[in-house]
Amino acid sequence: MSRITVVWLLLVLATLASFTLGHGAAIEFRSATVAIIVIALIKVRYVMLEFMELRCAPPMLRALSEGWIVVVGSILVSLFLRNAH
């Protein structure tokens, strides 16, 4: 099985996991939402690395893309936790 196929299968499993969390899995709402955001960011990372071919990109470009994921993820989680009631 090729690397791309394995990554694609993992992305499908991650989608199913976030779907399950979003539709009443047995964990608290805030925890489920944060988990869904983290899963989405992991999926974005793998799409960027494998399907946008950033795995072989120059180190600075790869570092910028990885940093973007961390910054956006931190902002999303902190805004959600600040405003969730």
C-alpha cells in the first residue's frame, strides 16, 4: 500500500472520529469541540505535507506552514474556550 493511500485512510478515520465526537460521543461538549479542532488541524497538516507536497519543500516554507497550523490552532482553541459557556 502506498504512503498516499495510508494517509488517505487515516484522514478518513480522522473524519469519522470527529463526526462521532460531534454527534454526541460520551465526552463533554467543550472537550469534544477542542478534540474536533485538533483533529481538523492534524488533517490539515497531513494534506499540506502529502497532497500539497510540502514534505519535500524547502525548510523555510515547511516551517512556515507548520507554524501557521500551530498559530491558527492556538487562536481557534483559545477563542472557543474563552467564549464557550
